[in-house]
Amino acid sequence: MNRDISFGKMGSSGNGGSSNYDYSFKILLIGDSGVGKSSLLFSFISQSVENEVLAPTIGVDFKIKHLAVGGKKLKLTIWDTAGQERFRTLTSSYYRGAQGIILVYDVTRRETFTNLSDVWAKEVELYCTNQDCVKMLVGNKVDRDDEKAVTREEGITLAKEYGCLFLECSARTRENVEQCFEELALKVLEVPRLLEEGSLMKKNILRQKQEYQAPPTGGCCS
């Protein structure tokens, strides 16, 4: 698996890593504040979050991961959105053009699960512009089994209701973390329209790079 990784903040382009990939996909992480979205992403990117204390995301952050699944080389631009209510209008614009959305809840906090129906699923329906977008429901923090407030069966039932993939995971122990992103990516690869978008996105990125790197033309400076 290609481990080419780059980091970025809202408003910066990042270096994007290698251009040696077949498709470029945009993935969103959404859910209440504190459910572990940033930890989940950091665990996927760095292979470990144990003993790491991550500050809450302010606004939107993103990371880029290159990986190979299903015989294809992919570039995933993964957006980590703030779960705080006051940032919701800021993050709404980032639904546009997403090929995959991961809805995260904390299995030890039932209200974060309830809010998937009360808040986040409604937001996806309202703002997501891509009808073919693949969605996955993820219950995080399963390593705290003695504190579990949401059963696996309840998660499966809700995922079926909204037509989502489903997994339980632990960002701390990395249980099922890679599977979250890999299974989502594999499902995206099954949708012809999303493949077309991923190919176009790559072409647009490469064109923008070429335009940015092109030498200046015209007369010399005085």
C-alpha cells in the first residue's frame, strides 16, 4: 500500500503527493464534536493515536492519503469537519462534490448516535449535491466496551435505514480503522458516475498544477 501522505489546512492546497494515481476522491468525516473524527483520521494516516491528545478541529481541516485498493491507486482527500454547532454553516459548503461521507458516533455517548438521525442525516440530505455519494456509519471507541451505550445491532439497523455501510472501530487501538476507509473506497469504485468524477478530479488537479508551474510569458520586467 502506498503510504504517500500530505497534510493541509483550510485555505491551503497542500502538496498533494505523487500524481501516480488512477482516481481522486473527496471524503468527508461528519458527526458530533468529541466522537473521535480527528482521532480516526489521524489513526488512519499515522498508524497510531495511542497516548495522543488531539485538540478539537476548528472549522475544517483535511489530509491526503494515497492508497491502493481494488487494483486501483487512489488519492483520498479526507475532510475533517468540526462538530460544534457554531461551525455547521461553515462546513455545509464542503459537502459539495463529495464521493464518500463517513458519519461517526461515539458508542459510549448515546446522544451522538441519536444526533445522526436528528441532525447529520438531515444535513447530508440538505447539502450533499451528489446523489451517488457512498455513505458509511461508523461507531467509534469500541475499546471502551464496558461503557457502551449503543449496541452493534442498533448501529446496523440505522445504517440499513439510511442505506449506509456500517462498521464499529476504535481509533485508539486501530481496530477496523483501515477497513473504514478501504471499504468505503471499494464501494465508491463500484459506482460508474463516481469513477468518472474521480477521473475528472485528477485531470483538474493536474491541469491546475501545470498552470501553476508554467513559466511566465511575455516581456521582461523593468
